[in-house]
Amino acid sequence: MSTSEIGKPPRALRILQISSAAVGGSWFHDQVRGLAELGNEVCAVLPREGPLADRLRSIPGVRVEIIPFGLPRRIRQLPGLTAGQWRLMKFVRLYKPDVIHSHLIIAKLVARVASAAYRPALVVSQVPGVVHLRMAPFWILERLSLWRDDLVIGSCRAIARRYQAMGARAVAVSYYGCDVHRFDPATPPEPFRREFGLAADTPAVGMVAYMYPSKSRAFRQVGVKGHEVFIDAVPLVLRHIPDARFFVVGDELVGDGEYRRELERRATRLGVADRILFTGFRSDVSSVMAGLDVLVNPSMEESACYTVVEALLMCKGVVATEVGGLPDTVRHGRTGLLIPPADPTALAQAVIALVTNPAARLRMADRGRELALRQFDIAGTVSQVNGLYHQALAARGRRRRLRRENPA
């Protein structure tokens, strides 16, 4: 870098952000918005219309392109998805992005192929989770195409280590940030509690997560988010805290509702259907968190997890499984309690410990809020991602200069 360049702000980049999500995806929305607010030109590509596309269109200066892409599940889907892949490649060639940044396995695979249409682009994959690596077809495709990434960003330390071991060319850690100031621990609990007839001193324990049924062998007994473990722990908690109430907040992200009905039947079989409320999807997450005493995340696979971050920002007691990125957020005994996965007894014991010792719970919650404010502020995480782009582009430029100066 020359002396005249020192202190100059990084140049604005033309960034193509690609996600295979059409519903949810707050982590994607917030990153796109943050990169645009830094002065970059950002285009978001999604495979179909939906709530996420609508939210992205409300961001000033962000372009949204709907290009059907994906992997065929049936032969009859092949022509349409092949046409979508060609359309994406054509768009990449015309758009000429500085950076192609993809999220989620399907988007990553199609982005790597599409990047061949414009070789100068920096190819970046950000990995929100590793469930796909348990599925043989995705694991094979990931390993075969990983060489195309200039940079892999793990959304927690465990994911970054996993991809480093797989042989990724360059690996970094960057958490998916959020608007940390949107969550105020002073939010009153009464609205949520009144809605469900809870007294001020009734312990309320909740799980906030989409329901993910899976045909994968790894998740046939317990779904990805561990709803079954939460339900199985309820009667164990009630033996010690008989007046506790439990909430399952969220619904199936995809599916016909059968997985949710099976979870409800599970609660009935255990005799606790009258103690567990399935609320369905709620957009008022701050109000929900305010009304709970303890937030539980019994996931079998997870990154740092938005829901846990939100609970810490709201100064709530947190119990989570010791998997993936959850230990990055839940420091055992300091910001919450960690338990083994698929262990209802351990989950019940941790919930009982937090409910019956409010002083310790509040101490952990205060430390948890400090951690979340420092580690997950969207301004900081987006600035870090933007810096990673520039570092990777600069490093690639230096390698090319060296090759020109020292040809083989």
C-alpha cells in the first residue's frame, strides 16, 4: 500500500449477496442492509418471492433479483432449475460484481458455478450451519466445489475449524450480527403474560425456534432444533416446579404441519399438553422474550444462534446445548448453562437451577448482555465482513503481481 493510500476509506464494492432462503433470513437481511449503508452497491439474489424479498426491497439502494435456482429433487424439475442456473450465470456476467457472497448450501453450490461467468469476482461463502455436512450428497458436492471459494466465513468458531480441516483456501470467523439496540431488557413482561393468564411469579420457560423436520438419519429421533428434548424435559421440571408454564414459539418453516402435530401429540402422551403452549409464529420477539424467565435452545446442530443472542440482550436466563457455535455465546456458568445434546434430564436440571436461583440467573444474564452487545452488533460484524472482502481482494492482487513478476 502506498503512503498516499494510508488512511483512505476502502473503496465501495459491487457485491452480489445470494441466499436460498425466502422466509425468515433476518441474518441475511441485516447483513445486506449494513453493507449497503457502508456505501457499497449491493444486489440480493433469492430463488423466489416471499417475505424476505419484500423486506430487502425496503432497504434504500438495494437491488433484489428473483432467479429460480437450486438442485432438482425430481427429474421434472431439472429443466427449470437448469434454466435458472444459466440465468444466474448470465446475470453475474452482466453485473460484474467485485464480490459474490453466498449463504446456505444450495446458494453456495450454485454461486460457485455461476462465478465461472465472471472470473475477477471474489467468491465468498458464509456458513450459518453444518447440518448439510451430515447428508452424503451435500457433503460430496461441498467437498468437490470448495476449491472455488476464495474465502469461507464461518458464523462461529466451530464451523470455521470444520472448514479449515476440510481444506478451505482461506477461513475467517464472523458472527451474523443484528440490531442489538432493538432489544431492551426494560421491555415490560405484562403484555405477554396477560395474554396467557400468567401471574407475575409464575415461572415461564420457552423455546423460540422454527420447527425443522428432517429425513436425515441423524435427526429421525430428534429434530434439528431439539423440540422433542424440550417437551421430554417438561414433566421432569414440573416435579420440582409444579406451577411452571412452557412455551413453544415458532412453527414449521416448510412442511404441511404434520411435524408440529406430532410434537403436540408427544406432549399429550407425556400428560403435559395443558402446561405447554404452542403459540405458532410470533413477530413480537421482544415481547415474548420479556415475558419469559428462561430461554431454552436444545439444538442438535447450531451456529451462534440469533434467538440465544436476543435472549441475552433481553437479560434472560439461557440453557443451550454444547454444540456448534452455542458455546461462543453461552459461556457455561457465566452467561448461561450448557448441557449435552439430546439429554432431557440435563435440560430439566439446568432449567430448575436457573428458575430456583434468580440471583445467579440475573448475574449470568447481565454478563450475557455485555457479551452480546460486544460480539453481535451489526455495525461491527458488517464492518468486519467488509474488511474481509478488501483484505482478500488485496491478497489476491498481491499473488497475481508476484506471478507476473516471477513467471514459472
